[in-house]
Amino acid sequence: MNPVNYLYLAALLFAIGASGVLIRRNAIVVFMCVELMLNACNLALVTFSRMHGDLDGQIVAFFTMVVAAAEVVVGLAIIVSLFRSRHSASVDDASLMKL
Amino acid sequence: MSFPLLTATAALPAIGAIATAAVPAARRTAAKWLALLFSLGTLVLAAVVFLRFEPGGDRYQLTESRAWIADFGVRYELGVDGIGVALLGLTALLIPFVIVAAWHDADPLETKSTRWRPTQGFFALILMVEAMVILSFVATDVFLFYILFEAMLIPMYFLIGGFGDRAHAGSDESAATQRSYAAVKFLLYNLAGGLIMLAAVIGLYVVAGSFSLSEIAEARANGSLEMATSTERWLFLGFFFAFAVKAPLWPLHTWLPNAMGEATAPVAVLITAIVDKVGTFAMLRFCLGLFPEASKWATPVVITLALISIVYGALLAVGQRDIKRLIAYASISHFGFIVLGIFAMTSQGQSGATLYMVNHGISTAALLLVAGFLITRRGSRLIADYGGVQKVAPVLAGTFLIGGLATLSLPGLAPFVSEFLVLVGTFSAYPVAGIIATSGIVLAALYVLVLYQRTMTGPVQESVRSMPDLRARELAVAVPLIAVLIFLGVFPKPLTEVVNPAVEHTMSDVQKKDPQPEVEAAK
Amino acid sequence: MENLIALLVAAPLLGAAVLLCGGRRLDKTGHWLGTALAAASFVVGLILFTDMLGKGAEDRALHQHLFSWIPVEGFQADIAFQLDQLSMTFVLLITGVGTLIHIYSIGYMEHDERRRRFFGYLNLFLAAMLILVIADNYLLLYVGWEGVGLASFLLIGFWQHKPTAATAAKKAFLVNRVGDMGLSIAIMLMFTTFGTFAFGPVLESADETSQGKLTAIGLMLLLAACGKSAQVPLQSWLGDAMEGPTPVSALIHAATMVTAGVYLIVRSGAIFNAAPDAQLVVVIVGAVTLIFGAIVGCAKDDIKKALAGSTMSQIGYMILAAGLGPIGYIFAIMHLVTHGFFKAGLFLGAGSVMHGMNDEVDMRKYGGLRKYMPVTFITFGLGYLAIIGFPGLSGFFSKDKIIEAAFAKGGTEGWILGSVALLGAAITAFYMTRVMLMTFFGEKRWQPDADGHEPHPHESPKSMTIPMIVLAFGSVFAGGFFAIGDRFVNWLEPVTGYDHGHSPLSAATVTGATVVALVIGVGIAWGMYGRKPVPVVAPRGSVLTRAARRDLLQDDFNHVVLVRGGEHLTRSLVYVDHSLVDGVVNGTAASVGGLSGRMRKLQNGYARTYAVSMFGGTAVVIAATLLMRAV
Amino acid sequence: MNALAAATTTSTGEAVQFWILGTVAVIGALSTVLLKRAVHSALSLAGTMIVLAVFYLANGAYFLGVVQIVVYTGAIMMLFLFVVMLVGVTAADSLKETLKGQRWLAAGCALGFGILLIAGIGNASLSTFNGLGAANARHGGNVEGLANLIFTKYVFAFEITGALLITATVGAMVLTHRERTERAKTQRELAEQRVREGKHLPPLPAPGVYARHNAVDIPGLLPDGTPSDLTVMQTLRERGQIRDVSQKSLADLKALEQRSGERLGREDADATTRGSGPASAAENSEAAK
């Protein structure tokens, strides 16, 4: 097997995650799908790291994880406070941007 | 490098603008005097420029050059030729009068003094416009000119939209609506023109590799810059469109009546007598100077448009019911003459067009400012609201009449000289165009006299019965302008002296020679 | 001596400036100042005249170059004067008659609160008119030409509170502007043809260019002359111009300004001599106006308008003469000068009558005034005799010469023109007799006006009668003085040239025919107005009479075609500008706005929709990158 | 493992592992997207992440593999679950699309994007594999290698990440923290307020009363037979987890009670007791039939 297959898998997961972001209305699930996309990226990075024989790819993946963690903390906090005020976790309810 | 006189001339009003804007809210009068002082200082500097300018010397004088945006070869390059000097003088001369005429225009009314320091803002904006216009007359770098050409829209927008005519017929609210409509229309038209010009400016840089007028001219002269015919034509069209909007040429003129109608008279003077001149000036300097072949190629169309402007503007002026709109359409007609003179490409036509810019500035200022005094008194812009003013305010009527006579180019007043030169110049190159343009003088008489007759003569209307005559401040505006009109009408030599060499340069740019008189040619 | 020429203009110009800018404090003395400066100009003219008489005929012309006016590459216009015999004649006429009318106005305008301004305008007129006649190039002449137009505008509309006066002033200026357009085109043609428009070079090299160009220049000059001199088809303003104060009518619309067209044609003689087609048009215009004006003059009941018709007709004579070429130039000028005397006198007389009759102008409400106003009657009568060409008086000599010259034109043309001129003489005799009879003879017909004031006809003050007497003196003797020994011909010949021509009729025959025409005209008038009382209310009259009362329907034509048509044109253009030119722009704006409204709906506020477009955009970018790499 | 990672093609073992676990990962991802309940989605995602951790290990990224399990699956996913609990575990999302065309656009975009990526990867020349053996060995192991890079080359990024984390923590606290702006009301004050407002002076009714159920999520019936949401606790109300007792089943219930009452001549209370339990009203009526 060629390790390129990992990349195909990463692309597939990324696309699935993206479609989830677009389709699901529950903010928590949307968030999960974002995490899925990030993980797909990480997989690709790790695979690239292996291809190049270089650890830099893993470093970037590591940073991605850290930032993702930070993002999740803030994102979930936002969801919680949104739920408190609007009693709903649907992203469609927050359509106040419309004039 | 010697003292940067041109920079100083442009910088002084800019500094004045900042200083005026900084005057505390309660010291309105101080702000006015400060603005007047700075404009007079600019006039002095402009006079120094005029005196230092040597008609027989280099094409561009008092030059300055500094690197600005080095990566794109943009330089801060200044220099004046005869045409620039004439228009610089016009601007510096008119602004003090505009300021004095607008003395009370921006006073906050006691009932609605909600706006933040309107007086300071108003006069600061006027000085700002002056600074930009002066700089655009002396910029010899295409990019620098473009920036100023666009930037002056901003203060003008606020002057039109923010300080409208108090003497509006309708309610305050509808006045505000119409005013902002006019301001937006002004802005959109000119921005559209400017945008197309920007494309042409970039195109020019791509083709020529420089923004400097002198460098491009040199490159063309020694053959190192060859422009393909179609490229030159496209670039010409880009520039010309912007200037035709500004000038304004038929059919791109409709913003002018709105803007002039809604703005106060002094601001209208600023529009038509000063800012619009940048358009015609730029046609002469950039269209003809940079793209001589394309200019010659476009001449038939441009002349046709100019003729339409002349006749159309005059006919529409006859049909107007609003004093200021009437003057606006008259200006459109006059701008037709200027463009005609420029594109006739004869010495007389171009000298005439240059003089026309100056003279039209002064005569329109005289007529419009006096009309503004009249409108302020009665509180209406409609011609039908007046009648018999001559009887109650003879001095006002008299100055109005002289302004009107200057507008219809009565011999002895300055506009005659320029109009006749334009006509002769056009006639010698394009006889039919010359004859059509000549019909403009009859139409001019028609709209001026109809305006005068309806407002000033006839039985005294009840609403004007207690109208006071011109006050000292207003006389201080009208009389000097009229004196200048008469002086330049009888003795235009100081102007023609500086303009002639510049016109020779332009004529050699386009490589045209005046048509020989038949009799001499036969010999 | 040349340096005095500018003084001719400077004096009245100074007067105008001082009087118009001086303000109220000059109200008391302004009229004296104005009159004094007019007289000063006259004195300067006399000094120059005596100097000129002392020189040989060929070197009488004086030149003064003041400064270069419009120096532009290839275009030289100077402020420079030229005073030759022709200009001198005009200078004396203008300043002389002008001074007299200034004096007259002191009395006539006594009760007008704006008298100072009136004198300012009069001085302005004198200055402009003098510039017109002493300019040494066509462009400076144009300055004077428009200047007198301005003065005429200001003076016709002097009583601006009357809408009719304001309208008449505007009309005069506008119609004149049409003529001015001709003059400026003529100047432009000269510039392209000769490279200059100074009299000297243009007239010297007139025959070096093509016939077509010269004809064009000539016709354009004629258009200018038609406007200024109220010739068909631009005559309509003159009748209305009578709205101005009577001294104005006398000075501007009888003696001087309206004759500027004749001056222009005579001055440009060299061009017309070389362009026979243009000359032909000139004589036709002259002949038509001659009859036209006379017919109008027959029908008017307004004394000033009757005189205005007469002026038109008499200038028709002059134009006719000027169109005849060197045969007629001198007689045109001679008639112009004598006409200046007697027509000014007639107008001043009419003014005097109006002064005594509470400004009543309708001749049907006069009658029998000779008893009340003896001086006016006598001076008016002498002017009357002069204009109808009573043998021995001024008009006889000048008009007779013109009729003779018309016959001398030769061929069918000559016969036709001569007959027209003779016919004109008969009609002149008719309408002037009519004026005379209706005003001074018969029973008194005046009635109390609406306020119950009955007019008390009285003789006018001295300041008014003295000028009338002087002018009457001129009306009687000037013609004879000029004609005897061909003084006038010798005087002007160096400038205009002279050609005696060969008349098919002897001079005596022509004179006889003229006298017969005169007698016939007077006789018919006597039959109609002298033998039976004049009705106070005008009878309906024949079709021709009614048309003539309305200036032969010329105004109606103008109104329908030009005024109405113009109104419709401007109104529809205003509409076009608003809805078409502006409409295109506003339409574009509206469609952009509509499109934006549609596009706005894409911004529905749902984050997921935005996410889709972001994602789609990313996909497109990646696809583009891949494609670029693939290519 | 080192030898495996260094090879340009992988061993058969890794291939087998890839194909099996890869399938699991994709199924997990799909379930994340498609399952109705958030808690199921979270669990599926956790599964996928564990698979990914294995793949990291297989790719020679030992440190990341462990971090993935500890941080992602352990910490982050638990955080998700906490929030899911907070919002409501049982609440199922409706998968009905409300935005017009959104689903098709999303599917199209995702599909197109995936195809593009795959095509891009396929086109790229990725045939040579260096393997991580040398890189890991240079500093004596994967962890040491990473540490070396983090604290030298990427030290600034690392420090800034620290700042980011602190900020995120503070941010989360700020976002979720509710400042008490006034003193809490005492019981007496609350009682007085209730009297002043004049509503619900007595305690709220208990759920399930008169409704043959005593489950907390079933509203009690008012005397006229209509269900009253007030009987259900506020948290459930806000989550929308009130189980509906439809009017029809209420009517059925009434009829059943009437019939059994007639037949058995029993009291109503007995019928209620007999029908108690976790089953729904509908099941009850079916059972009765």
C-alpha cells in the first residue's frame, strides 16, 4: 500500500466534515464537524511529515491541536451562552445579520 | 533647491483649512477672518508666482521634484506653464470673494444649531478645495494629478450636500433630500469618470513606464516610446471621459444643474468657476499633451459634442424656471465653447479657450454671487418670484446686469475676448462649426435678457418691495470682480502674454499649424 | 493732433462712468456734467475738423494707435483709431446732434427721478457710437457696434417698470444680436481670408480673393447692417423701441445708431464693389424696406411709431444708395446726415407735443395744436418739409440725388429701383402730411383722461425748444450747403470713391418726377385728412391698413414661428434633458439598485448559506489553481 | 515500527490496518454528520478520532498519537459531551432542511471539493517516501525530536500558543460567567412578589397528576383534561423535552377508563395505578386493545 492513501482518507474526511458543517443546524454538531475537518488536516500533515522525513509537519499538527483546543473552549462557551439567551442551539436562529 | 514656491502656494490654504477647522465653536467670526486671511495670503503667493513666471522661459517653470512612491515611479513633481499660471491666478483670485460672499451662509441658525461647528467646517472645506485645485494645476506627474482630481470630490461633496441653499422653495426636509441627491449625483458622476481615468492612468504607466509628463514627452520626442495607435486611442478615451464629466460636456452634464441648483451660490461658484476648470485644463494638458494623435483622431466627435453643448445648454437655459439652474445650463454652453477652442487646435482657439476658462470663472462668479445675494434676500430661487427689483435695489440690478452682459460676452468685458478668439480659431479650422457656435451668442443674449427682464424689470412685486440694496460686504464682492472683468476686457495682454508660449508648446505637441489666410497663402 | 482722437471717446466715457457710479450725490448736477462732456467731445471734433480742412484731400486721415488689444499668435487686434473724412462726418453728426439732445433732455427728463442715470446712458451711447465710427478695424468696430446695442437696450428699457418697455428693450437687443452674429461671422471670414481685419489691409486686398468669399463677407455685413439699421427682415424691433424716452428715439433710433448699418456698408465699399451679388442683395433689401417702412408709417396712429416707420423707410433709401456702389455711397451718407437733422428735429418735436399733452401719443387725440405750440409747430413743419423733399430744403437735395443714382444704376434694375424710390417719395409725402395734419391742424380732439385731467397743451421750455430750432436750421440749410458746388462729394470722394454714372434720365427730369410724386402724395393726404375731420376712433380700414398697423404682420410671424416655436423647442428640450439624458443615467442607477435589491436577498443572514458560498469559492479557487498547474 | 515507517511502501500489516480502520473512520465521520442526536454524533466522532490516533502512530508520530487520544478524545470530546448534556442529551435534531437548496448545494460543494482534492493528490508526484526513521533518530526519538523543534525553531509560536490558551480560558470564563448584579431575593421576598403579581400562589402542580403517568416529563392534566406545561420542571421545558400526550390518546384513555370502570366497577384511582409505568400513553391504549 502506498501511504498516499492516508491523504485520500484525509480528503474524504475533510469533505464529509465540510458537508456536515453546511448541513447540520445544531451548533454543537457543526462544531464537531469542524473538529473533524481539523483532524483530517492533521492526518494529512502527519502523512506529509512522513513523506518528507521531517518533523516540522508534526509540529504544525501539534499547533493545530492546541489552537483547536482553544477554539473549542471559546466556541463551546459561546454556544452555551447563546443557548442561555435564546434557548436554542440552532445556527439558523442566529440570523440577525440579515437586515 | 530653491524655495518651493508652488508647494507653498498650495500648502498655505491647506494649513489654513486645518487652522480654521480648529477654531473653537464659539469663535465663528474668528474662523471666517482666519479663512479670509489665508485665502488672501494664497493670493499674494499666487501673485508672486505670476510675477516670477517668465513667459519666454522654459515650458514648465518653478519646478519641484521629489521621490514619492519610488516603487511605481510616482514623483511629487510640480511645475507651471502659462496655462497653469493663468488658472492658478484665477483660483487664488476667486476664493477670497467666495469666502466673503459666503460670510453668513454657514452660520448655524439659532433654532437648529445642532451641527457641530458648521461655520468652521464650511470655510475649512473651501480652503481645502482651493489647496487641491491649485496643486492639480501645477502637478506635472500624472498620478499626483489623478489623486488630486479625485480627492477634491470629497470636500466638494460635503460642501454641496452639507451646506445647501437655505432659500429653498420647499420644506426643509425636501430641501435636504434634494440636496443629498444632488451631492450624491455629483459624486457618482465624477467618481465614475475618475475610475475610468484610473484605468487609463495605470495603462499609461504600463505603456510608458513613467508618470512624469516631462519624461513621457521626452521619450516620445526622441522616439524611445512608441505607442500603438489603438493603445493611444483607448488611453485618450479614458482620460477624456473623466474630463468630459468634470467639464461637463453633453451628454454627461446632468449633474451640474442639480449640484449648482442645490448648493449655495458661493459653492456653485466653486463648482463651475474653479473645480470644473480642472477638467478643461486637463484636456489641454493631458489629452492633447500626452495623446496628440488620438486627440486629432477624436476631434470631429469632440467638436460635435461641444457644439451640442453650446446650443443645447443655451436652449435649456432659456427654458429654466430656477435662476441658479439657468446659470448652470449657461455654464454648460460656455464649457462647450472652451472644449471647442481646445479641440479646434489653432493658436487662437487654444489661447481663447485658456482665456475663456479664466474669464468664464470671473464672469460666472460675478453673476452667480450677485444672484446669490438676490436669492438670500427673497428666499426663493424661482424666477417667477421676482419682478421689478431694479426699482428697489438698483445697484443689485446693475451689478446683476453687468454679470449677465459678461455672460453674453458683450465686447468690452473680458469674456468677449476669449469667446471671439475661440470662434475665430474654430472658424479658421472648421468653418461650419464656427458658424453654429456663433449662434450661441444670440441664444446667450436670449437667456440672459429673459432672466434680467423677468427678475429685475416690470412692476415691483409685493414680495420684493422691501428688499434692501447691496450692502458693503456684498459690494466688496461684486465691484472688484466687475473691475477685473472690465480690465481684462480692455487689456487682456498680461494674460495673453503668459498663455501664448504655452499654447505654442501645445500646438507643437499636436504638431499642428494654424491655417494660412487665403490671401497670404496665395502669395 | 492724432492724440486728440482718443479724447473724443474718453470724454463721454468718463461721463458715463462718473454718472453711473457716482451715486445719488450727483443727482443735482449730473445732467450738466453729461451735457458738458458731450459738448466737450463735440468741441474736440470741431478742432479735429478744422485741422483736417487745413490739409490736402489725400492726407486728411489721422491714425492713433493706443495699445495692442488681443495679441495672440497669428491674431492681432489693436485698440487703434482712424479718423478720415467719413468718420469725421459721423463724429460731427453724433457729437453735434448728441449734444443738442443732451440739452433737450435736461428739460424733457426734468421730472424723472432717474435723470442722472439717463444722462449716464446717453454718454455711454455717445462713447460707443464714436468707437464704432472711428475704429480702425472691424473688431473694434464690433465693440462699438455692440456697445450702442447695449446703450440702446438700456435706454429703450429706461422706464423699466413698464413691461412693454422692458420687452421692447430685450427685443431690440436680441434682434440686434442676430445682426451682430452676421458681423462676427464676417470678421471671422475676413480673418481666414486676409489674416487680419484692420480696415486698411482688408479693403486694399479685397479684390485678391475669390468672388464667393467676398459675397459671403458682404452678405454677412449686410445681415449686421439689417439688424442695426432695422432693415427687412430684422426691422421689427424699431417700432417697439419707441417705448424709450423721446430724446432716445431722436438720437439713437433716428439720427445716429440706426444709421450705423449704412456706415458699415459704405466703409466696406471695397468689398461690396468687388461682390456685385452682395450689392444686388443690398439694394433689394434697401428697396423693400423703403416701401415697407413707408407703408407702416402710413397706418400708425402713434406719432412716434409713424415716425419710426419713416425712419425705417429713409434708412432704406440710404441702404439702397449704399448698395448702388460708388455712385451712391456719398449720397447715402449725405442723406444720412440730413436725415439726422430733420428726423431728430421731428422726434424732438413729437416729444415736445407729448410733453405738452400728458404723454399722449395717439395722433387722433391731437389736432389743432399749432395755436398752442407755435415754436414746435414751426420747427416740426420745417422738418416735415425737409423730409418730404420740398425743393430747396435738405431732404430735397439728398433724396433727389439718391433717386437719380438709382436710375443711373442702369438697365432694368435701374428703372425698377428708380421707380421704387420715386414711389417711396410719394408715400413719404403722404404719411408725413398725414402726421402734420392730424397733429397740428383741424379741430382739437383731446379729451380728459381716465383721471379726469384734461391736457393743457403748452409750449415746452427753452432747453427743449432751442435744440429744436437748431435742428430745424440744419434741416433747412444743410442739404443745400452740401449739394451746392458738390462740397460733400469732394469731401468724401477720397475715402469712398465716386462714380457719376450715366443716368438714362436727365437730372432735371428726375427732379421733376420727384416733385410730381411729392405733390401727389401731399394731395392725397390732404384729401383724406385735411378736408374732413379726423375720427377720434380709428376706422377699421382696409386689409392693407390693418396689416400695416400691425407692422405688416411681421411681429405675428415672429411670434408664431420664433417665439412660440422657440418656447416649444425649449420646453421639449427641458423634458428631453430631464427624462432622456438624465433618464438614462437615473435608469442605470435604478437598475443597479434593483439588481442590488435582488442580490441582497442572497445575504439572508443564515450563517450556513454564507458558509456554502465560502466553501464553493474555495473550491473554485482550488480548481483554478489545479487547472493553471495542469496547463 | 521504525522499519515500517522508513519504507517507501508500507507493510502488509499496515495496509490491512489501514483498510479496516479507514473504513471505521469514514463510517464514524458519516455517522457524526448523519445521526440525529448530538450525543451519538459526539460518540461517533470520538471513534473516528481514536482511529486517527492509531494512524498517527502508524505514521511514526508517536507523540501526536498519544496527544490525540489524551487531548482530543479525552478532553475535547468530553467537553463536547458536557455541553451536549447541558443542552439536552435526548433532544433529537430534525434533519429536515429549512433553507431552500442548501442541502444540494452543500452536498455538491463537498463532493466537488473532495473530488478536487483527491484529483489534486492523485496528480501530485508523491511517489518518494523518506520515512521518519532518520528524523526521529536524530535527537533520540520522536518526542525528543519534537521537543527540540518546539523549543528552538518554533519557540515563539509555542509561547504565543500559550498566550492563546490563556486568553481562550479567560474568554470562556467571561462568556459563560453571569455576573450577579443584585442581591439574591430571600424566600420571603419571593413569596411577597408572588402575592403581589397574583399568580400561582400555591406550589406548582406535580407532573403526571391526572394523566396516568408520573414520569417527570409528562405534563399533568388540568381538570378539563388539557395538559399543563407548568407541571413540568423548567429545565425540561426549556430543552423542549416535554413528552406530548396528544388529545387523541387522552380521549382514548378516557374511553378506556370509562369502559374498565363500567366493567369492573372500580374506582378511577385503581385504573391509574394499574396503567403506571414508563410506557407511553399510546402503548397503554394499544395494550388495552
